[in-house]
Amino acid sequence: MLVLDIVLWLDPNMRFAKTTLSYLDLLLTLFFGAFLVGLYSYHLKWYRTIQKRLDAKEDSLNWPLTGATSAEKQFIQHYVNQVLVYHQQSIDQLILAQQDQKDFIDGWVHESKVPLAAIQLLLESIETQISETKFNQMTNELVQIEHYVEQVLYYSRLDSFSKDYLVQEYPLTPLINQVIRQNRNYFIQKHIQFKLLGNDQTVLTDAKWLTFILNQLISNALKYTADQGHIIIQIQRDEQGVWLSIIDSGIGIPAEDLPRIFDKGFTGQNGRHSNHHSTGLGLYLAQSLSRKLGHTLSVTPNQGQGATFKLLFPFLSYYNTVEDGGPFGAAPLQTNEAESHHA
């Protein structure tokens, strides 16, 4: 517009009044402003579409881009959607590879249990032919192998947890006694006293997965408790739910290790001790499975020595009952704050 004004003003054959040029500049400015407004409105929907996908974060990976109205936008749209297709293909290949690996691990675990059971039977058949010390050592090593095999199996099933659990009401005492029987050799050989305090309580859980959690916690307590020590399991009930506490008189947990005690692969100072071999998976699996079941697992160091692991089974409350106008008497279960925090 400035160049046009200069050309018209300097051309000797053109004679324009200043007011005429000003009027022309005003018209051009208005037309250009209207063009900018129209251009903004034209592109606004497109950029809002992109912004929605940015706000959706990882959900946008399954959300194709649409709304292209020009050749340039269609080229960008095709590029973005093609990248999403390539990404989905890579994810599918990764999932397939992981599934194959999981199937192999599951098969390996189940196949390994057969020779382990056979070794146990052979060991029992020659019990009278070897010394008690050697028999106990071989039994302990065999139990430890079975323990590691179980860790591998449950670790491989973490991703498919929703397909392999059944939550029902179970009394805690029989499940605790089952785990204690599995570890009875360690209690006997290390002369560790065991006490079960409190009245039996019924909780909502999955018996198989809870048994594995308790086995991890109790075997961990046995590992770090010296001979002549004690392990106490206490069952309590309050307004939050049912608490199961495992109290040991072991070497305790260093304060600097407490924040990371449930991290995968973390062994801490105690796990690096030459007499205590740790994989760093036991407590991680116990915490992960507890959260998936809606339970809360925590740990606090005891004064003097040892540690206390607490497992909370939150109460469930009903809503939308007949009195509230609900059609079925008792509608779906609603968890309290403690459970919904770990849902």
C-alpha cells in the first residue's frame, strides 16, 4: 500500500488529492483486515483439532487426524495418520513378541515344577541315608529354587492380572497357616518363634495372589531374622478395614532405603550383604499385586530392630440401595478412599 501511494503520488500524469489517497488506504486496510479475519477463521478449526490431540497426550496415538480442507493440510494429515499406523504396527509387534516370551516363561515354569517335584520325592526317599544337616540344606535350596520359579511366574503374569484373578471372601487364618507350613523348615532350623495374634477376619481378596504376597513377606522376614528370633502376625480391625501386620525381629531397614524398598530391582544395603541374596523382585511383586487387588501395603521400621509390614484390606460400602431408590437392592460396590487411591 505504501509503494502504491508513492507511485501514484510521484507519477506526473496522475493527480490525486491527499484525501483520495487516504480513502483508498482506508479501504485497502479494511479489506486486508477482513481477509485476515477470514483466514484466521478458516484455519482455526484445523489448529483446534491439533490442539485437542496435544491435550489428549497418549490417547491421541489412537486418534487419527481429520478435518484437512486444503492440499497442504491433507499432506500433513496423511503424514500424521501414516505415522500413527506405523506406531500401531510397532506396538502390535512388540505385544506379540512379549506374549511369545510370556508363553515361553509360563511353559518353562510349569515344566520346571515337574523335575522339582521329582527331586523332592527323591530327596525324601534318601532322607535316612544322608545326614540331617545335608538333608536340611538340600531341602532349603530346593525350596529356594521353587520360590524363585514362582517369582518368575507371577512377574510374567502382572500384565495379564485382570484375566487371572477371582475376588471372593476368604478367612485370613487358613491362608496364613498355609504360608507358614510352606516355610516351616526355615522356622524349625533357625529356631524362630511364630505367633498369630488377633481374631480371624474375612476379607475380599484372591486367595492365590494373596498367598503369594504373604509368602514374599514372610520369606523376606525369615531371610533377615537371625536364629532364635521371632515373627509375629497380627490381625486387627478398625474403621478403615482389616489390618494384617507381619512383625519381625530382624536386622531392620536402613532409613535411607525405606523410600525405595518397593522399587523393582532395589536390594538396598541388606540385600547386598554376602549372607543375604536378593533379587529385588519380592517386595516389588508384593506391592504391585496388592495394588491390583485394592489392598494397601506399607512398611515401618521397629524401634530397636526389625520391621513391620502392614497389609490393609479396606472395607467396601454399598450405594444406590432400595432405600435410596435403587432398582436392584444393592448396586455395584463403591470403594472407600483408601481403596480408590490404589484402584
